[in-house]
Amino acid sequence: MMRNSPKHLLGLAACLGAGVAAQAADPNAQMRFVELGVQRDANHNQLVLGTVALPVGQRPWLQLGGGETRVKQDAVEHKAGLFSAGAGYVGDGWLASIVGTHRGDSAAYRQTDWVAAVEWRSERVNIGLDGSYRNARQQGTVATSTSSGTALVPVEQRVKGGGVGLHGGVMLGTNARIYAASMHYDYRTHTRQNGEVGGSSSGGSLDGLLGNSSLLARALSSRASLVSRDEVALARSSQLGTSYRVTDKLLVSAEYLGDKVLDVPGNVHTVQLKASVELAPRWTATPSAGRTRSDEFGGVNFGALTVTRAW
């Protein structure tokens, strides 16, 4: 998973796994890196992201990211620019961060997410609180059959709301770790007709269509995939994972993600495998692969590669 992921403490993964070398340096020494990552699935959804993180003094850190997302969906396919900015602080036995991420494709799609987290950590156990807030808007065209033909209805959907959750992990021996997280979201959605009806049907308002939340959600939602997960309105989510350090240069992990989407496609399940490999001093590559499945859309395979240079 790329470090811009808003699920937990953004950009703190390297800091949390710092080890003895970081202990002897400044507490935020591991927050000095550049990173480039690509995620893609079989539905041609794609995310490309570059990230730069820098320590400020001994404990604070800053992080900037930029890239592009491409998401296919029934009503509209958008290609959005992405920008993120974050800041954090590494205390004695605790960490905190706040991150803002904005996605935009002109007036057709805009989404801004804020994520904050606080974590308490000992040598073997960590536990933290997570909070989030979203303000999003997207426009598209929904095709529906009427008595006079096929109507092409321009619609706009707005999503606002926040979420709260917990995350934590436990070391099992010297090489193994298990971790888990859970979030509950309270999003409010509003969908309206956004212009005149086109197609072979006559113009006007189609109240029946606008009242069909399932149809609109299907048309305006991206098909279930880990690549587009950060753009989906969730009702709740959970994560369970384990990692194992095989050697000093190889860390492998396996994760399960269970999501309840606000409307369509309902319940979504994802499994993925990752490996973090030290290619050379200060160079790390993290390939991953997995599969997402929902009852509405079936399954889709995905893969990702992230390369990190620390200094």
C-alpha cells in the first residue's frame, strides 16, 4: 500500500518500523524518503503517485504527494489529478499525523479527504485512534428506459461526512506481527438531476430515477477494486493482517480487507500479498498482488509496485 493511504497513520510506516538505527538518530529520522508507486487492476483502474517526506528538526515531519488516478465507472470515466499534504509529530512513545488529499477532474469530479490519527506505542504493542472527513462531488450521465424511449439523465451526487476508528498491532516473537483496524463512517449523500434529459425520451425531470438510489449508486460508483477504494463511500471497513521478517532484507505480509459500501456494490472483500525487498542500501521495492470481490461486480485482480529511496 502506498504511503498516501488514508486508512491509518499516513507516512508513519517507515517510522514505526525504524529499528535500532533510528533509535540512535533523531526520532523522525526515518521520515526522509522519496517514493514512486503504481497500482493497476484488470478493469484498467490505475493510480500513480509520487511522495516526498522530510523531517523538520528532531520530531516533526512534512510530506507532499502528487499523481493521477484513472477510474472506470458506468456513468462517467474520470481521470483525476491527485495532491496530498501531511504533517506529523513523533513523541516519546506516541505519534500523531494529519493529512489532506484532493482529487479533481475539472468540474466532473472533486474529492477532498482529511485524515488524522494518534498512536501510542511500546516495544511490542501499538494502538491508535483514527478520524476522517470527506467532501466530494461528481457528475455523470445515467441511461434509463422510459415509455418513450431511452433517457440520458445528467445527475450530480454529493457526499459529505466523517468516520472514526481504531487500529493496533502486536509483535509475536522477534519476526512476526499481527495487526488489525476498523472504521465506521457516517456519510450523507444527495443526488439531483443536473440539466436537461437527453436521448430519445423527452426532456424534463425523472423523479422515479432520482428516487432509485440503488440505480444511481451503481452508475456513479466505481467497480469494486482496491485501486479505487479511496474513492468509494464506505459505511464501515475492517482490516486484518500479518507480517513476517524472513531475513534482514525481506519482509512479507498478507492482508484481508472487508468493506461495506454505502450503496452498491454492498459487501466487498479483498485479499492481498506484499513483499518488501531491500534492493540496495536505502533502496526498497514493495510489489503486491491480490483480488477484490463483490456480489454485484464479481472479482478483479490487481497489482502494485512501490519503490522507495531513503537517505
